[in-house]
Amino acid sequence: MADSLIEPLAQHPPAGHFDTLRGRAGGDRLAAHWNIFFAQEIERLKGAGGIADTAYALTARLDELQQQLARNVEDNGITYNVYSDAVSRTRPWSVDLFPAILTQHDWLGIRDGVLQRAELLNRILADVYGEQRLLRDGYLPSALVHGHPGYFRAAHGIRPAGGTFLHIAAFDLAQGPDGKWWVMSQRTQAPSGLGYALENRIIVARLFKDAFAQLHIERLAESFSALVRSLAAHSPAGDRARTVLLTPGPYSETYFEHIYLARYLGITLVEGGDLVVRDQQVWLKTMKGLEKVDVIIRRLDDDYLDPLELRADSALGIPGILQAWRAGNVVMANAPGAGFLESASVLGFLPALSTHLLGEPLKLPSVASWWFGERAAMHNLLPALSDYVIKPTFNDQARRFVPAIVKRLKPAELQQWRERIVARPEAHSAQAWMPLSHTPTWTGGSASRNEHALASQPPIGMRAMMIRVFALSDGPGRWRVVPGGLTRIAPQGREVVSMYRGGSSADLWVMTDRAPATRTAAMGHHRVDNAVTSRAAENLFWFGRYSERLDNGVRLARIALESLGNTELDLSGRTMDWLHQLAVENGLVNEATASPRVARLLFERALVASLPDRRAELGAYSVATVLDALQRAAFAVRERLAQEQWSLVNLAQQQFYATLGSGSPQTRQALQALVQLTDQSMAMTGAQLDRMTRDDGWRMLSLGRQVERMATLGAALASAFACGVVNDDAGFSLLLSLFDSTITYRSRYQQHRDAYALVELLVLEDENPRSLLWMSNTIMGRLKRLPGIPAAAWQSDGELDGLPHCWDARHLLALADANAHQALAAIIAQAAQAAQRLSDRLTQQYFVHAHALTQSVGS
């Protein structure tokens, strides 16, 4: 049934390429596993009462699944970035609807070959960083190894804990025209793809539950659990080992994967600044102080690890970490210095190395590879380059060296390549060109109900693909292969597979003869103390401050625009001056802007023009700059935020700019954008209150909000008393609006307006979240729960004496009753000053650890 329905809807690959859908090159019937796959979807249509005997019904169903997949990618925030992309331009991860499917026969051959290679590569590393017999005996050219930037002379003589150099190795495999699998490249420095493979599995397997169960697809979860256990077993700390994942940071192209893996493995995501080396030990800077780190899964390239011994300009590494590793005090996965094995030229030497070191030939062959640095290879290859692909020998982190398929080159281009190779033979490698197998991909087909139209433009495309398979350490001297992996697919009509250059991915299913898995992935059941790092605490603190700053800025901008546009509202000169003062202090206009009392229209235009000004080119750090700062702070702690929070920040930003338009916005547009942003700001606040665990990180976020609120509203209230705005009806109303307390005031005091009532509600009411006393009490409650400083110390230091919980309520009310507004202003202004002092104290205590600067850092 599936054969007859699917065959007309599926393209054929170019001649000479293996067809994974049909099981061979030039086939005309579906492979057995693909027959089962599509049969499950056809049966589902029948069960749902669909029109199962037409191609349109199936294509409509697959289009629906494609849309669901795209929503899942967007909802989960799965991204793959390009270096130098701004945070706001992260690229959605590209994953195909159909998985790539491996039979058990194919998989067993791949698994055995990868296990053998993991052992072989580990032995090569042990020799190269040990006795170096392979170099002396000519099994590896010394110039290829020692000339490679991935070789570390400083690591010579070091044997990592358990003798394991590689804990995570990745192998890129391609299927030739005869269906045989070949290793095309290997990744040994900081292999990427594990997290994406897991996320692809969770999304795609959920869409095709019946096929997943019917084909008995292997699960992935156990391999990840084994990796964590293995890393702990390599550490002297054993089961008590603290493991972290070291990331270059939010601008890394695979940062989403780092977040995802850290969450899934239950370990702490750290950047270089989160770690410090003291006495040859690695420590994590947390809110509770320094905590020892035993294992580092690193996604940071070797060059950037240690500015003391490697790149001195690296701001991503940790000074002294190589010495801590030398001393055996930290396990690194992978060990520094494994990068030279990634060279395409190394593959050509592996067959002889396998026989020499393991006493057996390679079970999984490498594609034929040569190094032009060998004179004989260059002499033989240069005249017959058309059968090869030219690749870089050494690291090409800038990705300037695009592999060249020589048979696709024009004569002039071929001559240029020959000249480059002759000029620098050691920098070039050659691999035999292999026509890649093609896998089915869904391109869509429900636009037409005409089955003949579907057949003339088949919705199932065929694209070149490679698979990335991972070997993970399984205890000292042992490895296991993840039963699945990452399928990478070339763009339509191209043969170079690269995610960086526009490729996509697919889930990789491995069939087994065991009973079907009921779950596709599972988290570990053990509880881990996931410490709040100092960096995370700082970013959460500022995430809270920017959230509150956005809320206050939007409210103030609305109040100013609405009041200035309300002809029925009698604004006094001092009230307009007060609005101008607040607008300047809160970054809504630059200080050179005239007060609305002098030039109302010019002030309004300046305020509106500054709202979308992201770079403060108009001299005002207005709403757009706060939105961008909020996004950066949120992005830096994505591993600690619910996906809904991240989505809310992005949505708020996108809609704000969309509403304001690309040109000069009008007041009407500005007010519409501000109203939308008010609702979204409230949603962000709700997510922070309801979707986060009350740990030290959340307390820092809450403190950030209260400190910002105290500083902003305290200063606004003090200036309102100082300027006499509270004596104006309009000014009194605007002040209540700014504190979001209008309804409460009216219900309690009706139309009676005086300073006494204002102080009672906005300063001393301990049940009003917008009163200064409520903020003060909340701040003290959060401080008492923070580690490192006894609760009484916050008060005894005297730094917080200006907070409202220290004030004499009767004295304040007496001043208000006597209309002593200047005295009130002086006292209330202390709240904003105390908030700033508190911010500085938190920074010193928890973010920069100023109290510990006298201790030595480094090796």
C-alpha cells in the first residue's frame, strides 16, 4: 500500500547516488523500513476517518506535521547562530520532518567500527603525548602532528585521570553508491551535535509515535547517563564529583545546545569568568562562595582555555586551568591537545596505525585521504586532482577554506588550486570524492488537490546527507556508541553538507530487534545541587532591574504622552517641569530637550522619536535600549528561565518595533506600542513570579526588581514633594498613576487629596506593592535568605539605614500633616540613595567577590 502511494510522490536522487528511501541506487520500491514508516501514517488516516486512498490526504497530514514541527522549534527556542550575529538575529534550528533510518545490520557495523576507532584514537593520543614512538617509527609524520595548531607541546608527558584523553568523540559518516559506510571526518576537540541530536529525537519521535514503536527504535537516554557516570568515575571525587559544562558564551553558534545539554545532564553551565584556579584546584564562583569543580565538559576550543599558557588575548578561558589539569585535580572532556586528530590528512594514516596498535584492520574504513605535505602524495595527486576533494589540513576556525570538489571547478579555478597547493603543500589535504547517499526530505505538497500535480512536482525531495555518530566514555578504557545521532543534510542541489552554510538536520533512527521503547528520553533521577554562579546571579539581578526599568519607563512615557495630549487636563508649569525632569532621569529624552512648559510639541516629538532608538543616537536611553538590555540579560541566563519567559521578551521586542514602524513614529503609534508593551511587561512579571523556583537566583531577580523600583519611584516621589507637584490636582493624579495606585487611593480616600493620605499609601502602607515600605520589607526579606552574610549584618553595617523600614512613621505623617514638603522630600530621597548603595554591596559580595581579592589566583 505504501509503495504504490509514496513512490510517485518521491523524487529520485541523481544517478550514481545511493537512495536510502528505496534501499539502493536506481531502485523503484521503498525499503522495508520506509514501507513500515509510511504505512503507520496511512493507518492513522484511516483511523481518523480520513481519505486514506488519496495522495492528497497524506500530503495534507504531513504538511500539518511540518507546521507542528516548526512550532516546536520556535516554542523551544532551538537556535543555531552564526559567529558575530547579534542576539536578536539568532537563526532557528533547521530540522527535517523525516528521520534518517538505519537498519540493525548497518548499525552494528557502524557501532563496532566507531568503538574500535575511539580506542585507536585514544591510544594515538597516549603515544603522541607520551613516548612518541609513532612519530619516531614513521607511522605519523612529525611535521603533520607538531605543525598542527591543535598539538600542545605543553601537554607532553601528561596522562589524564584513567588514561582517557577522549570522553566524547564524533565521527562523520557517508554512505557510498553501494550502500557501504565510510568515515569522512572525526571531531575530537569539543564535538558538537549531542544536544541537537537529542532535541531532534524528542521532537520527531513525538510526531511519529506509531512508526517509532513499530520500527523498534533505540533510545538515547542511557548513553547520556553513562557519560555522566563515566566522568565521575574518572575523578578522584567519584560520585560526589561536581561537573560543569564550559561554554564560550551566548555568542557561540551552538549556545542553545550548551544550555540544553546542561539542563538535561543536570549540571551547571559556566563561562570562563565563572571559574577560578587556586592552589592548582578549579573553583566555581557561586553566591555561596567558591565550590570545587572536579569535571569540565568543555565546548570551548583549546586555544582559548588558558590565557597564561595559550592565547594571551583570550577573555573566555581560565588562568591556570592547564596546571590544575596537569596536577590531576580536574578531568577535562576532552583532554586539551586532541585537536590535531581532526585533520583530514590523519585519516590516511589510520589503517596502518590500527594494524600496528590494535593488531587488526579498521572495521569501518575511512575515505581515501592524503596529505600534500608528503612529497610522493603531491607528486601523484597533482596531475589527477579531478577525482578528489581538496580540504584544509589544519584548523580553519574562520571557515575561509571551503572544501573544493575538483570536478566542479573551471579550468582557471583548478589552476589556482594547483598553485596554492604547490605554494603551501602542508596546508592542503585531498580526499577521494564520494557521491553522497540521498535521504527523503519533506518539501510540502498540500497546495494542490490534484494528484497529477503532486506527481509532477513530488513533495518528497531527496538530498545529500551525512550522519554524525558519537562515542562516549563508559568508564576508564571503555566506550559506548550513542544509538542514533545527528543527520546533516545538504541544501537542495548541493553536495557539501554544512550546517554553517545553510544545511539542515534530521533525527537518526536506529532499528533494533528489542521491544519498542515507551519513552524517547529521560532525565536522571538523582538530585544535583545546581549552584547559582556569580555570573548567573548578576544577570538575574539585572534581568530583574531591566524588567522593572521597562515597566516604569513605559508607564512614565504613557503618562507623559497621554497627559500632554489631554486638552481637558490642566497641567501647571511645575507639573510639566516635573514630567520633564522624570523623563530626563529615566532616559526618555536627552537633557538638552526643552521642558513641555516651554515647547510642548517639541518635547512630545523628542520623547516619541527616542522610544525606538536602540543605539541612543538621540542621546536618550529610552525603551528600545532597555528592551535590548533586558534581552541580553535574559539570553545570558536562558538555562535558568522557562521558555515562556524567553519567548515573552522576544515577542515584546518584535511587536514593539513592528507597531512603531521603520520610519518616524507618530504619537498615536507610540501610544499603541506602549499599551501593548504594558500588557507584555505584566506577562513577564507574572512569569517571573509563577514560573521560577524560589532559589537564590530568583531572590537575586526579585532584589533587582525591588532595588530598581525603589530607586525610580523613590526619586520620583521625592521630586514631586520638592517641586510642589503634590499641590496640583493634575500632578497629584499623575503621581498616583506612576505608582499604579490610582484605584486603591480612590477606593480608600475618594476625592480627598492631601499629602498625609499620599504618604500613608505610597510610603507607609505595608500591603501596597508600590509603597516604599513594602519594597523595603521585601528587600530585607530577600537579603535574609541570601548566603554569606548573616541577616543582622545587613542592618548593622548602616548601609541600609535610608530604607523606609528604618523610618519613624509618626514623624513622616506629622511632617505631611504640617505640609513640610521639603523635609519629606529629603527623607524620601534617602530611599533611592540606599537602593543604589545596596546594588553596589550586592555586586561586591556576590558578583565580583571583592571580599576575596586578596587570595592568589592562577597556578
